[in-house]
Amino acid sequence: VDQPAAPDVPQPGALREHDAAPGDRFRCVAIVGVGLIGGSLGMAIRRRSLADKVIGIDRGEDVLALANDLGAIDLGSDDLATVKGADCVIFATPVGCLPALLDSAARHIAPDALVTDVGSVKSRIAAAGDRLFGDRFVGGHPMAGSEASGVGSALPELFVGAPWALITHRTDGADTNPSFARIARLVRELGARPVFLTAERHDRLVALTSHLPHALSFAFAAAVAGNADCEAAVNVAGASYRDLTRVSRSSPELWADILLENRSHLLSAVAHYEASLADIRSALESGDRAALEARLRV
Amino acid sequence: VDQPAAPDVPQPGALREHDAAPGDRFRCVAIVGVGLIGGSLGMAIRRRSLADKVIGIDRGEDVLALANDLGAIDLGSDDLATVKGADCVIFATPVGCLPALLDSAARHIAPDALVTDVGSVKSRIAAAGDRLFGDRFVGGHPMAGSEASGVGSALPELFVGAPWALITHRTDGADTNPSFARIARLVRELGARPVFLTAERHDRLVALTSHLPHALSFAFAAAVAGNADCEAAVNVAGASYRDLTRVSRSSPELWADILLENRSHLLSAVAHYEASLADIRSALESGDRAALEARLRV
């Protein structure tokens, strides 16, 4: 993985590749939903001085207090209308409620503000964003996170080296929308690597490389937990068990949401995977060593 | 994971828990098969001064030269008869050939030598070991390793904190065989945590927590590689993809061998896993959010 060095404390006057260009800093970034990703964004933006002010908007009073304590936001509000003061609004709530939330927030958002989101499935969100905000909306998806959730697990360097999908209508990636270029710059400033994709292609690709591995890990963890001798099995388990179960400790609420939102692409990925596993199984059943070895040779 | 501190350089006269008791050191340990595990064992035994001498036995002349250069062995031989000088013989070859190799080596092994192995599947090996060596044989399986193979990837601290299955006939673990206690001590001296299991139970448990995750990872990597847009998918992949594919880079030869050796237990584990994944798939198909969330809650 590409690990661009992100300057911790930008030096005024000493411009480097990832520093904001003069006048490029946001006045006020509003982050709607201050969880693991929203909180990490706040920390990263504040630490890199990419905005004069970061406002966190969340219904949880304790969440906002913790976000404040952890330095993720400058101030918090439980009122969605607070987005009105921002020149950049980032939606970081669970993916299922995002299209409706864009709708509710639209009338409060300043007419020249940039709007983006970090949802894991893009088609419905991109359609809502385009309809409501036109060129000012750029959907995004940082491929960063962890099995933890909540602002208490947020990290300012969470995005460093991670791919960050940005949704474009141009399949060649040559998007001339100035908002697109501005969000891509923000993503780079956070240390991430922008990857330009249409919403449909994004959803198809992450079904395979993110949602499918989560489904497999959940299924594997359930198969182990359902074994009568489960405790002894885990006691003698090594690194492959740890690797295959890590993401199964992710939030079931959050992931039921994500998997359902990307249902059709995910079901197609699951079908391909089941066929691939069935190939290995039938080579095992027939005891065909050559066939088995060929199937393990990726 | 339990990480017992392993003393790097044992101080003579300063006995700690993991130090060898006086007179407890082996005169000569012969390691048959100097790959990742055999090489790591040699390094660990030499670094901890657990033997006066470590002999590596391997058919590969270049393997023995590299093992010597890396400090994994004191001397190397391609002649299996070299085991005759050892008071402890450790078999660390691929699992498929191990029972036959025990047979070939038996007539060369000193009548008072301890014999153990590190094979990933124990039933056939334990039966052969018992038949050939009686109480002097104790089957073992360190749950350590990596997707790498070969002595070039060996590490002296590979076993620190790892479970190490030791095969007993006593289901209560109260094995009174003195060889068993001696091998358990060696395992602890290497920084590992002995776990006492019958061969049948070991094979059933590792089918679930080691062989199944390997099969899943191989199947997942094959499903991704078979996708027409594979390159773009990997370009936008995050940590869950990395976790789920790591062990798929393991040696196909080695793993075809292991999976086949544990075929019946593995097929049963695969069946349970397939049912668990089918549960998730059908909740997705029916769009039943409550059922899906329940299935993700392990």
C-alpha cells in the first residue's frame, strides 16, 4: 500500500505537495454523523489545518461531548440546520439513511457549499446528491476503517495510504467539475489516494473486495461459534483464524445496512465465491490432488 | 494472545520459568526438513541454548547452506541416517510424506531418543509414531507460521505466544509419559503455549480454525482473480480484502497436502460454513433486515 507522508503540522508559507494551496482552506467543515469515520475526518482536518472550524452534527449528546474531548470537532450540534454555516458538508452517517438525510439537509445547506459523503454504497446516494446539489455534490468512499465503531475509536491518521473512491460520471476519470477537483485535493491532503469510479462500478467492485469479505468473515465466525467444541477450537487457533474473523467483530447494525444496500452486486459476488469454494470442495471430495492444487494456485 | 517473555540469552545459574532445568538440555537435536518451521525451530533452539548441537537434515543442498548461513543449524546433512546421533529428532517435512518418513527413519534413530513432529494433521502421524516409537513419540503442531515458506523466511521468535498442540492419548490431558512432559517443556522453552489434545480432536478442531480459513481464503482469492475487473477491484480494496487474502499466498503444494490429509474433518467444517453463508445469503435475497442482522451477530 502506498503510504504518502502526511505533514502533521503544516508550516505556513512552506508549501508541500499535500498542503492546501493558498486560499484553498475551508472556512467551516460540517461533519454530519460523528462516528469512527466522521470523527477521524474531524481529527485529520483539524490536525492538518484544512479548515478554520469543524462542526460535528450528531443526535448523540455524549457522542458530541466525546468528539470535543478527543479533538475531533471544534463544536457540536444536534441540529441538522447547523450545516448552513459550512462551505463544505460531509455526510458520515450509516449508509441506509443517507439519501433521506441529504433530502432533509438540502434546504439548510448554503448554495455555494460543497457536499460529499463517505457511504460504503454509492448508487442511491449519488443519484440523490446529483438531484439535490448538481455539480456541487461528489460522492466518496474512503477504504479505511476497522472493526471498531464510534468516535472513541477515531484516529487522525486513519486515511493515510488508503484508497478513497470518488464518484464521477465520466468513465474515463476526466471529470471537469471543479467540485470534483476540490474534493480530490481534500482526499489527498488527508493522505489518501483518490480512485475515480462511476457509482455502478464502485458498487460492483466493493461488493467483491469489501462487502463479500465481510459476509465471509461473519459466516466463518458463526460457523466456529456454532461448533460444540468452539472454546477448545479457539484456544488452539492461530493467525489464519484471527485474520478471517477480525472484520466479523464489526457492528451488525451497520453492516446489515451496508450489505442490504449493495444487495444485488453482493449476491452476484457471493454466487461467484460459492462456485469457487465448491470447486475446492469437489476436488477434496474426489481426493484429486492435482485438481486441488490447481485450485489453490491463484 | 498470550505473549510469554522468552529469555533471549539464558544466564547460566539464573533459572527462570522458561529456562531449561540443569541437565535438561539436549545433546543433539536433529531437524528433518529445514523449511519455515524446521528452520525457525533450529534458530529458536540455538538462540536459547536448548541443545549442544542442531543438525539439519534436508535433501536440498542449497537449503542446508542457507540454513547454515542464517544460523538455523550447526551442521547439515542430506542423509536421513544422520538422525542416529540425536537424542531428540523433530520431523518438520510436509505432512503427506511424514508417516512414510517416520518408517524410513525409525531404524536409524537411537533407542532412547525422543521423537516428535510438527505436522498440521495428526491422526496418521500419531498412529505411525506410536507403532514405531511407543512412548518416546509425542506428536506436535505449533499454530505458528505464515504465508511464506522456506528457511529464508524462518524466524527465531516464530513460536512465541503461539498455541502448540501436543498429542496425548489421555483425553483429560494428564499424560504420565515422561517424553510427553519433556516435549511440553521444550515447547514452553520456545515461548509457545502447549495445548493437550487427542489426535482425533486436534484434527477436528484445526479443520475448523486453520484448514477451513485457508480453504476460504484460497476460494475468495480465486473469486476475485476470476473477476473481469479484478485489477480495479484490488486497486480500491482495503483492509478486509488484505486480511481475507493473506493466507491464500501460502504454498499450494503444501496446502493441497494438508487439506487432503484432513479431508473428512475439513469437508464437515466446509459444510457447516456453507450453511452459515447460505443463511446470510437467504436473508439478503429476501431483504429481511432483522434476520440478516441476527446472522451477523455472532
